[in-house]
Amino acid sequence: MILPILGIFFIIYGLCSIIRGKIPFIKEYHGVKNIPLHSRIEGGAILLTGVLLLLQPTLQMDKAPLVIVILAIAGIAVLLEVLLKIV
């Protein structure tokens, strides 16, 4: 029951990060060269995680594969940041 609620929260949080180009609730960025690109990559990862959490009951995915997919999304986001050299 909590996963769809978290999914909706993550979707809203991710959309705010993508649209505004800043991550909500973070005031200062230390060591980030391109803040809007960093925020949009992180917002996309959060958005995908939110969609996954929202659709988890429909997909009938167990908890272990869900965690693996979320870690893969985070790994791809970190890889994109390293490849684009924004951190």
C-alpha cells in the first residue's frame, strides 16, 4: 500500500527537478559544474523510480527484482553524470 504513495511522491519530485532544473529542498550544490543538467538526470532517475513503484502492483514484481531495477536506474544515472563530466 505504501509503494504507490511513494511512487506518486517520487513522480512529482522528479517532474519538479526536470522542469525547474533544480532539485527541491537542496539549497547549495558543492562541486557540481552544470546544475540544471545534474538536476535533470537525477530527476529522470527519480521519475523512473516513481513510475516503477507506482506500477509495481500491476507488474506483480517481487521485492528483490524491484530493488535490483532501482539500483540499476541509480547506476545508469551515476554513469551518465560521469560520462558527461558534470560532477
